[in-house]
Amino acid sequence: MKKFLVLSLGAVLTLPVSAKDRVTHNPNVTNDETILHAWSWNFPTIADNMKKIADAGFSMVQTSPVQNCYAPEGSGKKIFDENETEGNWYYYYQPTDWKIGNNILGSKEQMQQMMDSAAKYNIKIIVDVLPNHTAFDVDAVSEDFYNAVGGRDKMFHSNGLQPVKDYNDRLECTLWASGALPDVNTENPAFQKYYMQFVNELLAMGVKGFRYDTAKHIGVHSDPVDTAAGVKENDFWDVATGRKSVGGVHLAVPYDDLFVYGEVLQDRNVPEAEYADYFGQTASGYGHILREALEKGNINGLDLINWHHTSAPEYLTTWVESHDTYANAHESAHLTDDQIRVGWVFLTARQNGTPLFFSRPMGSTRQQYWGDNILGARGNDEFFHPEVMAVNKFRRQMSGQKEDVQISPNGEVLLVNRGKKGAAVVNIAKIANSVNLPTGLPDGTYKDIVYGKEFKVKKGILHGILAPQRSYILVKK
């Protein structure tokens, strides 16, 4: 039996269904696609901006969770309260039912209008789904949901209301409440059937993939089994990926046609290779190292070439920052838009990984992270900045071209060569720099496609002057 991994528009790599093969890098594979994370944008906003998204070179849009969610009185107007004690954005990460539509993103009808717009511009929509937990307020969960899974006593794992104390303990991690969110018994066949009916409804609307929130908190076969809740095996991922049917319900489209990745944040004792048998994973460790380099303005002492993951890089979803690093502990929120942008160019110019661009709120500053603070509104202009657009398109142009990453002696200039066809030059420092590094580009004069800046290649060495925190894209004519 073969499994097919969709790597780019029209490009398919044939791979056996084996975790071993998913952790073995194929050096000839190139990933071409890019994801715009339209975080907290509602359906009409995404639809209205679809042409701009396509023009910016993104091939996929990731929405926030679309299911019914917790909506306490007075919620749904702001991303975050002024005193930052409670984030309204966090409510759609608290499911109350697996039905389409909520007060933040919009109705099912509005989602369909967004899907129609996406199809018009050949953009794939992937949806953030979170089957692992419900809302904190278990009384807010709908009776339809409870009835569908066999009642309240069947909804949660036997210790599903007990908060995790040790995230490196796989029993606690997979069977207790992560972040105190009640832990759903994802092995309950009745739950699986109800959830898969929701998934199939999304697929019928044209959804092309999923991001699985808190995926490492849903057990794989080697993890502890909740026998006290009547569980015999940890088979959720077998059902979710279409290997098994449940109650007569099966994944409605071939799994190989979908783009699916799981939020398996890297930590000790995480069975990354076993998760790799089911889906792509997040390169969270690499993102941390990249942000450290951007903050320092150089990569001295840091390894930005190794992907720092068990899985092969062609199966990783990469980012400079995510909504969690921005909105939760504000780990990345202090980085400037310029720093994020040059990090994005470096990440996206590389051969592997599928990079995700987090859309920061409109009007956000490094003093006020929430900006205009309006749920549903479009993010700031960074997703269509000329450098972002240029590298997104460069990535597609470089399909099939192997990478060669060069770093200046001072660690401040990064050069990503793609065969003999193109190169991306990035200065991550706050001061101007020169580039004098080996390149695959033939000797000659090149103009950067964004700023028209001139660079020369002499005897295989690229020469030029770089402005502070700026990137340049060079393509062989």
C-alpha cells in the first residue's frame, strides 16, 4: 500500500505508509506551498481579501476554529480585554459542539461564501480543529453533543478533569486536562462518529486540510490506554486519517488529497516518529531557534540549517511565530515586523518545510500587541509586504531546486541558494552589511526583484551591500 503526500500544487510524492520513511529525508523533495494564518479574521473578512491573499503568493489559508464555541455574555467584540486577564480569541478554542459556525468567525452560510471565494482564486482552506477538549464550562457544552457521545459520563477521560502537572508524563499528557481544559475521551466510538460527521461536512464544503490543535495530547498506540473509561486501544488517529471507519462513518475523501498537520509541540518523551505515521508536525523547536537568532541579530552559536526534528523536513510545518507564541506568553510579540519579515524570507526561501505566516492584528505595535483589538478584522499589512510576496513567489519558482545555505563569518547575513536558478539574501542585523558568499548563480549582474538593488556574481561569489534587516530576491533570467 502506498501513501501520497501532496507537496505542491500539482506535485505528488509517493511514500510508503511508514513512520520510518517519514523520518527519512528525501534530498530531492522540494516543498512549494505557503500558508497564511488568518488568525481571528472572520469568514467575510477572509473572503473579501482572497484576491489580495492570492496576489501575495499564498497557496493556503488557515482559519481559526469554526465549530460552535463558548460565548459568555459580552464576549466576541475584542481580541483581548484591556487588562489582558482574559482573551476573547481564546473562546473559539473551547468547543461546545461539533457544528459549523460561531459568533466570532460567522455562520455556515458565511463560511460557504468564503469557500466559494477561495475556489475562485485557487486557494486551499485548512481549518484549525481541536477534538481533544471542550470548553472549561462543561455546562456550556450542548446537550446534542453530550447525547451524541452517550451522555456526560462518556464525554471525558476517567481523569479528564484533572489538570496536567507533568507534561513529560505521557499518561497525564494524553489522559488529563491540558491547560485545565476538560480532556475528551477521543477513543469513544460515539465521539469519533460525531466528530467525523463534522469533518465530512467541512470536506463537502471544499475544505482541503486541517491543523490539529494540541495533537500531542491525543494518544498514539504506544501511549497509556484509559481502560477505566472502557478504552481498548488509542485509535483516534486511525479514524481521523481514514484508516478506520466508525459507526459506518469514514473520512469522506482520500486522506492523501488533504494537507494535515498536528500541533505536536516538541518536548521530552513525545513519540514524534509515531505521530509521523499519521500527519506532518510543527517544527516548534526550529521556530524558537530562529526567533533567538532574529533577536540577537546574528546566528553565532545557533544551528539554523538543521531542522531539529525527528521527522523529515518535507513533512514539517514551519513558522517564525505562531498565534501561541504571539498571543499566549507573548514570547514572539516583542519582535518587530522587520525582524519577523526577514525571518520569513529566510524560512520560505529554503527547500523544505511548509511555512505558515501568522497575521498579526491590525495596528499592533511592540507596546500594544493587540492593535485595533477587533475580533474578525483583517490583520496588518505585513502579509502582502513586497518582500513577503516576492519570497512566496520565489518559493514556487524554485520548485525542484536544491538548497545551499551560506552564512557570513559574522553570522548576520544568510544566503539561501536554490540550485543555479535563484538566491535569497537576508541581513538579520540592525546595521548595514555586505555579502561575499558562494552562490550557484552564474557570473553576472542581478537586480533584486523588490527594490531593484544591484548585485554581482564574480567567480561564483555573490557581492553586494545590504540595508539593515532587509531581504533581497535574485532570480536567473
